[in-house]
Amino acid sequence: MADIENGDMPLDRRLKDMGLDPEEYKALWKSERKAEERFAEWEPKTREEAQQKWKELQNTPDHMTLLHMYKRAGVEPIKLAKERGITLPTDIPPLDPQTQSSLDALRTPINVQAVGLRPLRRSPTYGVPVCDLQIRSYSIRQLLLYADFAVRAAYYMGLPCRGPIPLPRITERWTVPRSHFIFKKSQENFERVTMRRLVQIQDGDADVVKAWLAFVTRNQVPGTGMKANIWEYEGLEAATRAGYELEAGDHSRRREGSVLRKVDEILGSRGFKEAMVGFEGEVEMRP
């Protein structure tokens, strides 16, 4: 104990007391010192040397990879695996030539390819606005996704569309006391930013616009809200219908009169009556 306290115990004896081999410990210590010296020589001293080292590392492959170690030992793992027919669990089994040729002949549908491209648009004839759809959200991702979906839906429904047009943000702030009146100096501030986009439909039929709004509302993205302004235009014949009394069942002066007359014709046809034989309820056509 006295030798340990005075520091006079030799290193070999101390390592033996700790259960370590002195020769192995000295070999490890020497290798560590050599590695530190090599790193000190390799470490760049200036900025130019550091940039040169970085370029060399980018253009030189890593010599410490497992594949390179196998190659240095004279073993080609990839070639050996192919010769022995070894495959990885993630490898997809090959298809027969006929099935593979059929798959290669197929192409991605145009509507699927269009998802990664800008939305298609139809050119307006007169440029008369019939609907302004304002989309609002607190998240820009949901806002852009929903606006893009609305523009694509308008194209496939045959509606000329403009937008999405960025609108000014709505910033709201509140200051709320954290505690009772004597702690009024301790207050907390809250802020809410509402982002908006405008999608305008031009030269569209009123019924198609309503169908487009219903479709967009049904597939609304969570976290978004919308407000729509619709304008309907009537011809000069609408003035002649003002103050005219309509009898029950007379749909001739209504805009959808032709559709209702077609419904009456279908309900009164012979095929429809034969198909409704045995049906106890009554069919009622509501205006």
C-alpha cells in the first residue's frame, strides 16, 4: 500500500494487479500514439489545405469500407454471391419474359402524370366572373393542396378558372392577463395568421358551378375553410316572367323547365309504370 501511495509501484506490477497484460497494454498505447501522430500530420493547418483535403475526400472512395476490405483480401463478395445464387430478402423475383414485356408496354395514365405537373386550364370566352371561391387556412400546406385540387376539378368539369390568387393575410393579436388584477404586468400575447387564396370561375353555367362547389365541399381538406360568392345572369326574357302566375305543375317558365318536362315524360312512360308495379309508395316530384 505504501508503494501505491508514494507512486513508486512500477507500471507492470500495477497492470498485473488490475488483471491486464503489460505487453498488450504497451502495444495498444504505442498504436494509439502513432494514430494521433498520423492524424496531426494529416490535419490541415490553413483554410486552403482544408479545402484541398475536402476535394480529395470527395474524389477518392472510402478505403475503409467492408467491401474494399474483402477485395484487399482477394474476395469478390458480389461475384461470389451471384455464382452461389444468393439473393437478399428485399430482392424482387424476376418475372417471365412475356409478363415483363407487357408491363414495359404499359404507360402511366395521363391523369396520373398530370399530378406532378401544373394544373390544366380552359380559356374563357368572355371572361365574365360567375363565382369567387375564397379558401382560408392557418397552414400553408393544406391551403396550397386544396387550392390546387379546386383548380384541377374545375378543368375536368369544363369550367374556365383563374388562380389560385394570393390574398393579403389576416393577422389577429390578443393580449390576455395571466393572473389577477394585481399581476397585470404579467400578460401573454397570442397571434393568429390566416392565409387566403382566391379561385375565380368565369363563363360557367350556374348548374355546373353549383356541382363544382358541391364536389369541392365534399372533398374538403381538413384544416381549411371556404367562402363562395356566386353570380347568376338571366336573359331579357326574365323580365316577362315577373308577376306571372304559374299554375301547379307548370314548369314552362322556369329555367329548368326542360329538365322537369323530361322527368314528367319518364315518370309517365310505359316502361317506368311496368317497373313500378307492386310499389306501394307514391312518386312525388318536388319543384
